[in-house]
Amino acid sequence: MPTITLSVPEELKKDMDAVQEINWSAVAREAIKTKLEQINILKQITAKSHLTEKDALELGRKINESMHKRHKQ
């Protein structure tokens, strides 16, 4: 199995070292796998989309504004 090196802030490393029963390599592998699955789903969705990048950004802005208003209340 190939090996990768991961840099983390010193404080995070201290916190990780304090929890010895966790296999941090397995946690990182699962996080990477999950992120790749999300990216693949996004690629499938966008491959079928007819929106331009400008349209998608505008839609995202409108969704953010709507969510902000809803949570502000």
C-alpha cells in the first residue's frame, strides 16, 4: 500500500496523541474516501447540468441568502 505524509498543526497533533486508541491512518483513509465519493457525485451531477459557471455561482448566492434569512429568524 502506498504511503502519504500528512502535515497537521502542532496543537492538532497533540490532541491526536492524547487519544491513542484511534487509528488515525484509518480515519484519514476514510475521510479521503468520503471526499472522493462526494467529488464523484458532484461530477456526475455537473456533467448533466446545462448551467454556466456564472449561473451556478448566482444560484449558490441565492441559496446562501435564503438560508441566512431562514436561520436568522
